[in-house]
Amino acid sequence: MIEILNINLVWLFVIASYLITFSSLAFLYFRSVKKLSAITYVEVSKEEDIKRFSKTSIQKI
Amino acid sequence: MFGLQNPKTFFNFSSSNIFWLKVIFLLTAIVGLFFALIISPKDYLQQDAVRIMYVHVPSSWISLFIFAVIGFSSFLSLIFKIRVFSVYAKSLAPIGLVFAFISLSTGSLWGYPTWGTFWTWDARLTSMMILFFTYVLYVVLWRWIEDYFLAEKITNIIGILGCINLPIIRYSVDWWNTLHQPSSITISSAPTIHASMLFPLLLMFFSFCILSLLIFLLRYKYEIISFRNKFND
């Protein structure tokens, strides 16, 4: 009986680990999808992007 | 850098590859789970508790690797003044945070049946917890500091300083007497675990890497768009 309980307890920890892992990753994935779908995309040119993402051109931003 | 430091190139790359990354992740995760939970053998000592390894070890590797990338990107952003690297780091941080959380929580669940305790102030566990809180600090500062450029500078410094902890985590099991076992897989020597366990471990690692890349691309797109919108006005 104790052996059966021990096996079940170990499997409980195994299942809990997989549930924590996949629920955390699913939460992160769906949160990222939600954030991305909630934001409006504005098309800009390659030159504009280079200008924006260069630190040396902070003043121009 | 293959043009990927250009946001638009990376943006187009991410848009066209997200679908295939989802497909690869799902396939590898299903096969990986099948091997990890059913096919792979029990450990002679730990019995079925060893199956926690297949999620715990890849999560630990990825959380360490992501912080190394954050540190490198922060360095490039701070020294060479290339803004896009801080956007990379900002997009990666929540992923690393979640993997560090998974590593700590699954490690704790693995510890109880093998060591008889959920937690001990062991060098490996403590240094991993420090990494987790470094991630928390990094993510929280980006949220709390309203001035984008100030937040960028401070988080870059945290990203660089946080890297000091990485070799401590890696070598903690060699430098101190720890309850945590030494590494079974290293780059310099042959793995000490059997192929029947190594295969699902590497498969789960590959699967988590694909998912990390997928989430990173989504978050990177979000950060690029929000940055553009913020400074468009």
C-alpha cells in the first residue's frame, strides 16, 4: 500500500512539473499574442527605422 | 549580423517564419512528451521522478543562455550605441524569466522525492534564485521607469552585471559541496547519461528553443511597433 502511494506521489510531482511548465509557457505565448494583436502597426521605410533605432540619432527621434 | 540588426529585415523574417515555428514546436513537443513520459526508462535510484529532468534541465539551460544573450546585447547597446540590441534584450527578458521560474519550481518538485526537501540554500539553487530575481528586476524596471532612454540605460547595466552570476551558476556544483548533482552533459566531455534519456532531453530542449524563438519574435514585433508608435508622435 505504501509502495503504491509512493509511486502515485512521485507521479503527482512529475505531472505537477509538466503542468507548471506548459501552463507557464502557454501563458507567456498567449500573452505575447494578445499584446501583439492589440497594437496598431504603422508601416515605415527602412531608412526611417535605421534612424529610429540608432542611438546616435536620439535627437532626431 | 546578416542584416538582422535592421528592425525591418528582422520584422519581415519573423512574420514569414512564425507559422513554421509553431508547426515544428508542436511536433517536437508531442514526440518529446511521448518519449519523456512513456518511452524513456525509469532511473534505478530516482524511479519515475527522473522524468522531471526533461523539463527542468532544458528550462535551466535556456534561462542561462537567454541571460547571456541579454548581457551581450546590453553590452553592445551600451557601448556601441545600437538601440536594436536593447530591444532584443527587452523582448527576451520575459522568456528567460518564465524559464527561470520553471527551473526553480520543477527543481523544487524534483528535490522532494530525491532529496527529501523542496528547498535548501545550496549554492546552485541560491545562485539560480539570484538569476530569477535579476530577471524580475530587469522586467520590472522596464515597466516602472517611464523615461525610455533612462530605463534602457539602467537595464543595460543590470544585464551586464547580471552576467557575473552565470559562471557562478555553472560552476557552483564544482566550486562548493552541493546537494545538487554535477552536470551530466558538458560541451568538453561525453554525456554521462544513457542515450535513452539523452534523446528525450535534447528533443525537449530543441522544442523549448523553438518555442522561445517563436515567443521572442512575437515580443520583438510588439516592441518594434510600440517603439515606432511611441516616437511617431
